[in-house]
Amino acid sequence: MRTMDRMTSLLRGMLVCALIVTTAVGAHAQRGGGATDRWGGWGGVVEPALRATLRPMDGAAIRGEIVSWTGEDVTIRDQGGAESLLRWDELDARQVYETTRRLIDTDNAGDWLRVGVLMLTLGEDGSGGFAERSFAVAARLDAATALVADAARRAHAAGGDPVKTLSATPESLNTAPDRSGANADEGPWPELSEAQRAVETARVRARAEAMVRGAGLALSQTDAGEFILFTDLDEKATKEAAAQLERMYRALVRTLELPAETRLFQGKAVVFLLTKRDEFVHLEREAFGVDPNGAIGMCHLRDADVFVVCHKAEDETAYMSTLIHETVHGFMYRYKSPAELPIWANEGLADYIAGFLLTNSLEPGRHWTQAKAFVRSGEDASDVLYQSYEDGTWPEKDSYAVSHMLVRHMLRRDARAMKQWIDDIKDGLDWRGSLRERFALTPNQLADDFAAAMTRESYYKR
Ligand SMILES: [Zn+2]
């Protein structure tokens, strides 16, 4: 331990030396670097300049005016007119917090979110610390920022870079399934014999192998129950993914009261798991013609087949949650018929199952908090019930959270009725008519019932 301590202090000493390069630079010289873009163009020239005294941890205090700043540094002009560029990590956490507070637009949730992330990069992660204070203000201004704050906390805890989470928009972490190749005939899926399933498994395997070849990738292949995995993950991570997929399959089989031996897929479903971001994006483009933007996982429905592609990102929980979420879409496509649940139910169910299986996931609790704030502010959940992908109304910032909690509410109210409601839709009935039949509620009454339940519930429990 001793040696370690000495090592650490030696390293810290070297680091501090490297950082005290307080050169006089113009406000323009520090802009335009890739480092600045990581913060989404945060900061800028301060007009009028802000009077301040900055005290670097190692060096003399500089009294003067702050003339510009970014997510990485701050430029102060001293009384003699000389400008110094200080990296934020040359100042102690309190000074950084107090200074950025004066520089940002304090009504802007995104600004507070960035202050929180900056405080994380400075090692401020304890409860009640500056990072948490900033995230709390951001969440009060816009509950949706909590999603990014969570991702940032997790990235930081895992030794990753929390700044990266700023470029992933909340919506991009979850995506609706790509139905561009889905079966348009909404009649029931045919029941396959054992022999037919073997033939179909060989066919879908060859189809996936051709995709991998076409994208010029080298992936190993693993059979895991109802799934075929194509991956560059190591053996342990592959087994972990296979086990989670198996648990997801069983959880849905139970929820839908199906016989344990139910075989849903046309042979098997294919799951691609990639560790490299560029290869994930490349496979998406080459095999499916889709640009995943910020998403880390996608579900593609092609004829009778299901393909899930996931990038194993730094954030382990987000990756696993996305893998489950996307695969639930594939399962629901293959359940009874291709008929679609309304988008809020489809997305809410995928989030519910992912949160149910990943007991360490913070998402259910965060969605609960967000939905509670939504209800409390007098917003109407029936708006979410009528959002659609086709007319561009899905998603709004609260859509995923409210949908997740709506599905949870319906399952808690009457799990049997929920199963029957899903079955009715899969049999081609209208969801509103079946809602009246199974839950004795109109969509507006469901929204009111949900709001009343959320109002009664004073804290979240799983
Ligand atoms: Zn989805």
C-alpha cells in the first residue's frame, strides 16, 4: 500500500507540473479543438467579462476578468491585461462549481447537466457533492436530463469518460424496432414442426452468415437456446449475454402464460453483439441499410426473421438493458402474429422487462420519478397514448418514462387482463375496444387512473 501511495503522489506531482502551463492565449486560440466539441460547443466568450479571482491549486491567485471558457478550461485576463488559460482541473472542485454557476444560463437544464458531468470528471461523485447538486437542479428544470445523468454516473463509476454520455440523446438509448422488412400480413404465424424448425434455423443462420461476410467482419458463432449469437465478445461476456436472453425469453413466456416449451422464432432469432462502435455502425448500414445515429442497439424485423444488433458500449448496464429491450421487440413481433401493439405499449413493455430482469438498473426508478413529475405538473398521459411513429409525434421527452410506468400500472392493476389485452391486439382487435373490454376503461380513463395511482404512490418500489 505504501509503495502505491508514493506512486500516486509522484504521479499526481507530475500531472500537476504538466498542467501548470498557464500561457497567455487569445480567446480564439483555445476554440475549435476536438476537446471542446465533446461538450457540444458549451461555453464561449463572456460578455461583459466576469470579474473573478481564480486560485490554481498550485500557483498564485489571478485577479481579473474571465473572458471566455469551455468544458475544458477558462481564460482569465489579469489586471495587467495578460490572459491565462487554466484547465478546470487546476482549480479545486468548489471553485469550479462556484465559477461555472456564474457563467452558465441557470435556467438551462442542459447547462446544469454539463456542470454535473464536469464535476464528475473532477472526482466529485460523493452523495451531496457538487455533481449531485448540479444533476438535481438539471432534473428539476427538465426531468429527461436524469437519463443522461445516470449514464454519466455509471460511466464514471466504471472508470469510463462521463463526457461521452452528453452526445447520446436520451431517445437514442432506446429505439423503436425497424419494421421496414416486417411481414405486412397480420395473420397468425404458422406453427412449425420440429423438422421445419431445423430447416428454418439453417436458413436464418445462412442469412446471417451472408450479412457478416457482406460487411467484411469476422465474428464467432454460438448457439444459445432460441438464439444464435454472432459476436467478437470473449467467452465470459458471450455466456452472460446468452443467459440474459434466456431469462428474458422465460419472463415473457411466463407473463403471457405460455407453455414453457413454447418455440416462438422462425427457427431461431439472430443476435449480433459487437465491441467496436465502427463495426456496429458498419453492419447496421451494410446488412440493414440503417444509420443507428446515437443508438447502441437495434431490432430489425425482416419477413419472418428477427435480427438484433447491439454495441457493447462502456456502460455495461445500458448495453444489457438495450440488448433485452431490443430482443423483447423481436419476441413481441413473433408472438401469435405480426400485429403491432400501440407504440407506447410496445416500448413500455420492452423497458418494463429490461428493468425487471436487471435488478441493478436505475432506469425503472428514474422513469418512475420522471412519470411522477409529469403527472404532478398536470400533463395528460393520454397524449402519450396517441403518439405515433408515423406522424412524428413519438417520442416526446417523457414518452418512454410514461409508457414504461403505464405498462407497469396495467400489470399491477390486472396482469391477467394485460395478457388478454395483448392477445386481443395480436388477434387483430383494436386496442381501445379491447381496453374497454378487459380493463373496463377508455384510453382517457386509463390515463386518469394512471395519474391517480402515481399520485397515491409516494415512493418507488419494484
Ligand atoms: Zn424500443
